[in-house]
Amino acid sequence: MNMVEIFSAIIIVVPLIVPVAMQYGVDPVHLGIIFLLNLEIGYMTPPLGLNLFLSSLRFGKPLTEVYRTVLPFFLLLVSVLLLVTYFPELSLWLVGPPG
């Protein structure tokens, strides 16, 4: 399995995805929010979630305790991702109408 760090993923993947998304009429702001939510979910997903390792080290807690503590926030992020993905108005209401 090959993992890509978050900043590298943004630099490598975004230029590939944006033109395709634009052809399908996806707003770039909406795409950016979906992309960042997905990357953060990846950062807190066991067993390779970097945020989990950093939290474990910083607070001196075992990884299994950090996994249990993070679970409600993980579920919250997944729920928000689903809502924002299927209801773009939730992420675009501050931007205003296109054009």
C-alpha cells in the first residue's frame, strides 16, 4: 500500500482532479472542501493516521485509547463529508451565486 502525505497529495492530485471536476460543473470551492475533509479523515484513520500518532505522543496515551477517543469525531467528520458532498449549498452559501 502506498500512502501520500497531505501536502504532497494536494500538489499532485488537485491539478489532475480540478479540470475533470470543472467539466462536470463542480464548483472549485466545493471540491476543495471535499478534498480537505477526505484528507483529514485519512489523517485520523487507523492504522496509518499521522494525527493519531502525534496525539498519542503528545498526550502520553496509548494508541488504542486515542483510537477510542477519536471515534466520535471521526464519525462526525464522515457525516459532514456526506452532507457537504450531496448538498453543495452547505459549503457554498458564503461564496454567493456563481458568476
